Amino acid sequence: MVFKFFKNLKKYSKGVTLIEIMVVLFLIALFGSMVIVNFPNIERQSALSRSTYKLAQDLRKVQDMGLSGLKTTYNDGTTVRASGYGIYVDLYSAVNNKIPANQQYTIYADSCPPSAPPSAPDHKYNLLGSYDAYCNYDSNADNGGDHIIDTINVDPDNSGVYIQGFKYSIDGNHTSINFSPPNPDINIENLDSHYNAVEIVLGLKSDPGTTRSVTVNKSGLIDVQ
């Protein structure tokens, strides 16, 4: 009855041959083996993308903190006198010694120690033990340094992701990207005078040619490439 209405169905009702089945199985096995062989590389590239977007996300969060003038506190509950917020990257000197220097960046509050008279900030990150000259810092009263909010490991999954460097624009091995209210105003430490943006490049140790980057310009535009 079916063939009465679908006259062409008879010629397709013979099924498939054993050779055709074998060809299909061979192709499935071939593509499956290709995925398995390339899976570690795919996983590493995925980790690189995650770390890059995490950095961009943290930069936008810090930018919002600088715009809003958000309050933060020390461990003892004392309010940090923050005049801005930023992210600090140093390729050779680790802020957190538990993480390699080129695998971390630090989120900080640009601040004066509680004992120092209030004054204008310098719009960059100051290491613990150093001081912001504008704070009139008393070395006998504090350990100095800007307040560290968090230190981020760009390679939490041990996939070989690291901060490869800065593309062209930075003079030296470190920079801080500082956002100060009310606009927020943006200061990029060690930025070459010929450039208006910093590009932070992340790469894979197993394949240095595979990179992603985050660009921040002095107008506040944050872009992932």
C-alpha cells in the first residue's frame, strides 16, 4: 500500500552495504582519534581564553570601583582611604610569592596608610614597604604600600598560561592601570609617550605563538583580542 503512493521508495529500500557501514565506522573512528589527540591543545587554548576574559572582567570591575568610589576595608575592619583602584602587573617581581610573577596580577586600592595625613595620591601601585610620597608617610608608624584587595593567578588549572608581556607601549617590566573617581581618571604607569593604550599579552608556555591580549586605553576602553 505504501509503495502505491510512494513509487520511488522501492529503489531506496535495499538498505546499505557492508562496505558503506565500514566506511562510516572508519570515518567516526578517524574523527574521534583526531579529537582525542588534539584535546590537550584544545584544553590549553580554552584555558588561555578563560584567563584573558577574566583579566578583562577584573579590569572592568576595577574601573567600576574607581567610578563609584567604592569603600573597602583592611582585615581589622578599618576603612581603606582609597583614592582610586587599579590592577598591577609585574613580569619579574611577585607580589604573592606563592605564584610565579608572570602568572599573577594584583587588584589594589590606591591608598595612604591610616596614620598618614590625607593628601593627593600618585595614581599607581606602591609595594609593601615602599610609600606614596604624597601621603607624607611615617615609616615608623606603618609598613606602607597600597592596600592589596586580591592577587589573581592567571593559570589556576596549571594549563601553562602566563603573562607574556606588554606589546610595545610599556617602558619596563611592570605597569599599574589606575582608575580614580569621578570620571574615572585613568593613569597607566610607564606608558610610552607615543602610545595611549597598554596591551597585556597572555600566552601558552607550550606554544608561545598562541596568544590572547587585553587592551586598555586612556579613555577607559577595554578590549579583548
